[in-house]
Amino acid sequence: MKKALKNIVKVLLVIFAALIVFVIGLTIYNKVMLKKEAAVFDNPLGQHVEVDGHNMTVYVEGEGEHTLVFLSGSGTACPILDFKALYSLLSDDYRIVVIEKFGYGFSDVVDGDRDFDTILRQDREALSILGIEGPFILCPHSMSGVEALLWAQKFPDEVEAIAGLDMAVPEHYDIIDGSSGSGTGLNMLVDMLRGSGLLRLLGDDFIIPCAEHLTEDEIRIYRQIVYARILNENVINEGEWTDEVCDEIRSNTIPDIPIILFISDGTGGTGLDTETWRGCTYDFAESRDNVEIVELNCGHYVHDFESERISADMREFIESLTHL
């Protein structure tokens, strides 16, 4: 019996040692590859614009009477590619703009707090530098919903309407703890996966929600951005300011602008069940006129799962604006 136990212990020690060697080797490989892949940030799919001394990326496609500005949800690695499934169906008739905030996509990771007043100022400055003027139809996903509401409050002449892509509203943050920051288990796990290179072992279905809409080269680019920057310090810090921005939004009136809200079943990133996630959206809309809600039976990245349905409804919504 003792001999058998000793043999088992030896086997376990060998396995453990092998795992340590594997992780160390993968970590070294990851560091080498990150240096090689860093060139991806020098060749953005959009335009680099200098804001506050750093590069922010803005993607522009199409022309039209209306300008649609897409704002990504928290932690989306590459907004330009993430929104592609939807905006490619709309760019024939409208001007498409995708803003990649600092810490997202091809934009720099910067120092300093990522409060929403700062984010909004930088987004507006990037558009101004490019000569892109409002009014805009803001198309926010998830956490960017509160930025869109703040934008409408502070600069109502710049916001023609809001088309929310499962966007978060202050009512969601009455339930969701958006201020947990880097102490959350998920943040720590992703940081470990990114630093060790273990993230490279995960499949595209796990790290790229929009993979089925991308070319092989675009998938390669998306992977490289994920490996280098997913859930970086800018993204984490941004989440720590949600309570403050929600208080700011509640303290002011939201202009009576047309709003269409595409809402998911709550799966795939919200952290809430279907009834709670949708209920918060309905609570937000209840006391406001001019709000339309469209329920979709899909996960949180609605623009990837239901792009055809959303594009058709958005066209109808946008065309109705010309008759107001």
C-alpha cells in the first residue's frame, strides 16, 4: 500500500512539474509573440486621431443624411470588427462612425481615470478633429448606454436619436455592481490568462463573439488585440465610474429624443437573468415618451446575433425621424 501511494505521489509530482514547465514555456512564447504582433496597432482599420497626446482610432464608412455613431460595451476587444455585422448592412445609406475609446481596439492604453465625462470629451474631440459634425444617432452597446444618455443630456443639439444595442441604463446599475474594478474574480482570471498566454489556447467562439462575420485576416487581427489588451486597466477603471455617472444622469433631465432599444434575453455578459435585465429597460422607458423596445431572443451581443433584424428595424426607425 505504501509503495502504491509513493508511486501515485511521484506521478502527481511529475504531472505538476510538467504543468509548471508548460506554463513557463507558454509565458515565454507569449511574450515573444506579443512583441511580434505589436505591429497590428500601427496599422489600424480606422484612422488614428491624436487626443490628449495619444492615438484614438475612429472608423468611418459610407455616406448619408444621418450619421450613426457606434459606441462599444465594456471590454469589447475590437469595436470596429465587433460592429461590422451590423454597420455593413447600413453603410449604403448612412454614414457609419465607430469610436474606439482608449483601451479598446487599436487605440492606446493611457494613464489616468476613465470617468465618463472624460470619455465623452475625448470622443467628441476625436469627431471634431475629423470634421464629423452632429446631430448623431448614437448606437451604444451595453455600458456605453450611460455615455449616450450623458451625451444627450449635456449636448442635446448633437444627439438626434439613440438606437440602443442591449444598452445599459441607470436602472441596471441599481442591481449590477459596476464599481467592483480589478478586484473581481473575472478581471483577475483574464489578467492571468492574458499574461501567461493561456488565453491563446481558448477557441475563437470564446474570445471573438463576431467571428462568423469576419474574414480569416480579420479574425487574426481580433485575436492579436485580445491577446495583448483584453480587459486592460482602462477598461477596468471605466467600470469603476458607473455609479457616479448614473447619479449624474439621474440629477438631470434626459431630452425627449426618439429612442429605440433592442434588448437581449440577458445571457452572454449581463450577469442578470432575462426577467431582471429586461425589466430594468422597461423601468427606464416607463416614464418617458418616444421610447420603443424590441425584444430579441438572443444573447447580449445582439448586433452580432440579430444583425439582419436590427438593421431592418433601424432603417424604419431612422426613416421615421425625417417625418418628425
